[in-house]
Amino acid sequence: MAWYRPTYRPMPWKAEKDAYKVWLSEIILQQTRVEQGLPYYLKFTETYPTVRHLAQAPADDVMKLWQGLGYYSRARNLHAAAKYIDAELDGKFPDNYEALLLLKGVGEYTAAAISSFVFNEPRAVLDGNVYRVLARYFGIQTPIDSPIAKREFGVLANELIAQQRPGIYNQAIMDFGATLCKPAQPLCGTCPLAAKCVAKKENLQDKLPIKAGKIKQRERFFHYFVIDAHGQSVVEQRTGKDIWQELYQFPMLEAEEILQPESDAIATFLQELTQDAKWQLTRQKGPYTQKLTHQKINAVFIEIAVAEKLNLTDTRFKTTEREKLNNFAFPKIIDCYLKDNRLYLSLT
């Protein structure tokens, strides 16, 4: 905390006592760098200044504002929690750790952060920065992604927390890990804890914290069909429990590999989609790639001209004017295609 005072990094949510804004910042910053998350925080607080404003917003508008930030389940949970607060709690934000845990998308870390920052409740936060500081300082060899790590590190973190100023302590240790005890090339030469740090003494900075294993990545191949039917295009909303739930996409065929445009699978898909209307493949763009935590997505965009008005019988799909495609919340990989082909698509 002594180190933190002169090195304090000002952010609009720090020292904020509006629980809604702190909650919003914490959800946005999950798995997101501060530099990337800050503009989204500012957009959300301007568009939805209170939890009731957020609760009463259409879901598509919330998803569109979130577009580009990734991990879209955060946006869905954010909206669901706001609706719960508005409807069940009369718009009053929960004011303690246990009540915060009842909000969708709020786990132990986020509940501890909000309750300590806003309500001065002594609950230690455990994020990647905290794990790293504790593992290095105390020389803890327990893999941080093992089942017992959360309890072991949690007990230690709560023993160390400053009971009278838990919010300041939590901010301090997180900032310490982010700016001084960094994952690579930590600044041990200027570290005020270096004299008692086990990792520094034993030259283990690049080995701690320990992780048990790497995540296996699945590779997938998507074929998107970008239709031009007299200025109309076709979109669908993703449902189910797959990636990008509730985001929009062009009609999509998934395969085991990238298919050739003249393949039977593509012809069959288009015949079913267009109800045997006359269509012509104009060009294929890609592949585009997007890496997720567990998956690598490879996508090609097959542009199709349809000679007659579409009569869609499949309720999954709906038509929209091509120049209005920017109104939909698309995954990043589709957004990249749209930006690359703005002139061709006549997007506003």
C-alpha cells in the first residue's frame, strides 16, 4: 500500500462509490486489457448511466455496444443481472459479498472486488496478478490452475488483506502485479518486496507461478454466405450453447475443412436456403482467422447473387437491407470481413 500511493494509476472507476459503475468496469475488464476495456466502459456509462437504463435497453443494442470486446457471455450476463436488479431489487444494487454472488456472471473475484472497493468489506480478490505476486513472494509451487489452488491462495490472500482499508489493499496488490511483478521481465531491481521474495532469492521469477497444462485448441471451418438479392441480404442469430451466442451471422455451413466453392455440400446448402431460386457465386473472400481460448476459427465468405426475390421459409433466417448490416452485432471475424468489403457492400 505504501508503494501504491505514489504510483496510483488513475482510472475512471477507481475511488468510484457507485456499485453499478464498479460492477460494469469489473465485467468489462474480465479477460480484457485496461487499454482495450476503457473505451467500452466510457461508452456504456454514457449510454446507460444507471443499472435501470441498462436493464431497460433492448438486448440487441447491448450486444452491439459490446461488439469487438469478445467473450460475449459477459454481455448477456451483464444484461440479465441488470434486469434482475431492476425487477427484483427495485433498482437497488446489492451491497455485500453474498448478495453480489447472486448476480448472473458475478463470481467470487468480482463480488470481492465490488464489496471491498465500494462497501469496504474485507474480501481479498484473486486475479492473475494476485496469484503471481503471492506465488513468487512466498515461493508457492502449487499450480494455479489446479483444483486446490483457489482455496490455498484464497486463504493466504484473506489473511494478508488490510482489514480497515481492503479496497485500497486489493487495488494495490493488483496494480503491483500488473506494473511491477509482471509476467515477463518483472522489475525486481526496483521492487520494495525483493529482499524477502522467495522467487528473487532462488531465481524463480520465470518459473512462478506454475501452470499445470496448456489448453488444447480445436480448429473449426465456417463458410458464410453473403447474399445479394436485389439489395437484400440474409442473417441469422446464433442460438444454443456454442460460441458467440445471440450474435448475428450470415447463413453458415460448418465443415471439416475449407470447401471448394463448387462442392456438392455448398450447392445443397444454397438450394435449401434460397428455395431453389436462381443464384450465382460471384466471389469468395478469405480465409479469415480468429483465435479464441479453446478454438481457432477459419472462415471464408462466399458472395452470392440471387436473381429473384427470396422467399425464406426457414424462420431462423431474416432478410435485411445490405446497407444496414452494420446495425447488427456480429462476431469479430465477420466484422473484419465487413470492414474489408465496405465499398462492395455499400455500408454506411
